Amino acid sequence: MNILMGHEAQPEGDGVTVVVRKIAKKAVEYGDKSIVVTGWVQHQELSPVPLYFVPAIRFPLYREYRMPYQTRFDENLVKKLDAFDPDVIHLHSPGPFFARAIIAYARQKGIPIIGTYHTDFDKYLRYYHLSLLRPLLWFLLRGVYNNVDAVTTPSQATAESLIYHGVKNVHVIPWGTDLKGFNPSYRSAQWRAKILTGEQKKIMLFVGRLTWEKDLKTLAKVWNILRGTRNDVVMVIAGDGPNRKDLEKLMPKAQFLGRINKEDLAIAYASSDILLFPSSTETFGNVTIEAMASGIVPVVANEGGSKTLVKDGETGFLCRTRDAKDFAQKTQQLLDDENLYARMRSACITYAQDFSWERVYEHIRDIYTSVIQEEVPAYEEELLSQG
């Protein structure tokens, strides 16, 4: 099977970038062929498959991001794509221009196309004081996702939101995690000693892009509550982004590692004790499942994809969205109750074993086969009946 994937831009550390690479890599491992059409890739050498580029400009609201602006592929690119001869096209969280270009190519060539909704743009608007644009946003999203043959998204919570706003043919396929790359064997006494400088304390970890839509202000409030009431914890931040300097001011004495490579991230996960992750805008929660596979207990927002991964009181804690006191109280429960922590840690490791990328790719490949054979069922009614 020849699979053409479209992804607007691939900044390093971005969750969609991780997923696109994983799907492409699994395609190759399963004997399929894949290419990626994109506007920009921060580290091209990390792509497991060939890359084809379209012109892109910087996105005004997020300067690290690039946005393709053409609504049609140029003749040279079309010839290259024709030579690849795709059986199916897989579109990942596109903007309106890139979506229009790739859907136009699919329809012109008679190639089935699916779209994956990765990013909760609706919730992002509130962080940029643009909530008035929500009706326009959903109009544009329907224009994209109702013009493909099937839609996938990684959590039922996100699927129900799409369906509520009029998106059709929605399938839920949770993402996986690299169980070899993230597991408790990466726990490092040396890393802990470096972070703790000889002190006997617990380590709380946040991983992600440092942008306000990750609910960083809640993170800062939780840290300040905890450090104001106890001295047996440290806070470590792994990641970078446009709001890092502001966050450093809000979180005195927290340790900022910046963007780190995958191996160092695996060590950071496995060597920490608690994942503190208040983001309410996750469609899945790659960070949450990576942390669970690594053997640390998550304390997350009871919203979006995170709430579908964590069983409250069993594999972590779900907290009221943007409620710093609730996050602090539940974090303190884990810090103070060693038996509770040990039970949850064991349950996390066991639960994460079901999230292999092999299983994910097999589900996605079933969707590819269905659209090629024009046998795609509409699942939205089933989902609504479950809600």
C-alpha cells in the first residue's frame, strides 16, 4: 500500500509530529510505502520517509510554526506525487489552505482520503482571546473534515466534540507509545542526584511545549502552593516554547531543562515521581501515556484526552480544570501516601502496555483499506449513544 501523508509543519517536540513519524515508520515496517508532504520540518533527518515540500510562511500567533498558503499543488509537486502513485492519502490537522490543496489533489486523482483531528483548536482560541472566532473555526473545520472519506481522532471526548459540531464519519483510534523507548528501566540514580543535589526529595515533572494553551499558569500556581507548604519536592520542566521566559518568572526555583532528546526524556520520565500535567487542550495526551509507561503517576486535568487515559484514583488523579488547589491537594496525597503511590505506579505500568504502536497502525491500516474499498461505516451515532 502506498500512503501519502500530509502534515502542515513539523516542529520538534510537537505531538502531531511524533504521531506522523510513528505512523510513517510503522508503514515501512509493515511493508507499505509512505511519503510526507509538508511546509516545514525542523529536523528533516529524523523523518523515516521521504519529504516533499510546499511553500509556507510563519504563523502570526505562533512564530515557531510554519503555515502553507497555496490552495493548489504546483505542477512539479503533482508530478512527484503521481510518480509515487498513492493508494490513500492521510491528512493530519491541516490549516484551511493546505487542506484545500491536498483534498483537491485527492479528488482530481480519485484517491481516497482520511483526515485526523489532532489539535483542539477550539480550546486554543480562549488562550489567545479569540473566542469570538469559534463559529468561523467550526465552519472551516467542517469544510475540511466533511470533505474527506473518514475522520479519526485519538479520544472519545474529542470525537464527541467533533460530532456535536457537525463532523461526520468519526472513528476513535487512540495513539500508542514506544514501550521500548519509555519504560522504568531508564530510571537513573545519577539523573536524580543531579536534579536533587544530594537531597532526599520527590521529583515532579512537566513535559511539553511551553505555550499558554498547555495551562502553564495553572502549573505555576500549583508549584507555588506546594513549595509554600512543604520542602520535600522539586519541580522539573522538560520542554521549550515561546512562553518559557514568562513561565520561569512565575515558577521560581523550578528547574528548566529546555528541549531534550528522546533518550534524555525517557530518563527524565522514569527518574521522576509524579507527572504534573494540567493541560486541558489535549486530544489524546502523548505525555500522559509516556509517563505511565515509564512508571510515574500522572496528575492531570479532567478534560480532553487526558481524562480518557487516567482512571481516577487507580492510575493517577483527575483534577478540576484550571483548579490549582485541587491539583495541589491530589499531588500531596501521592506525596504523603507511599502505599497509594506504589499501587498507582504499578497500575500505570500495566495499563500502558496496551498502547503499542503496532496495534495503532493495524487499526489505521484497517481504515485505509475501508476507504479504498469504499466500506467506511459512520460511527458518530454509536458514539453519541455511548455518551
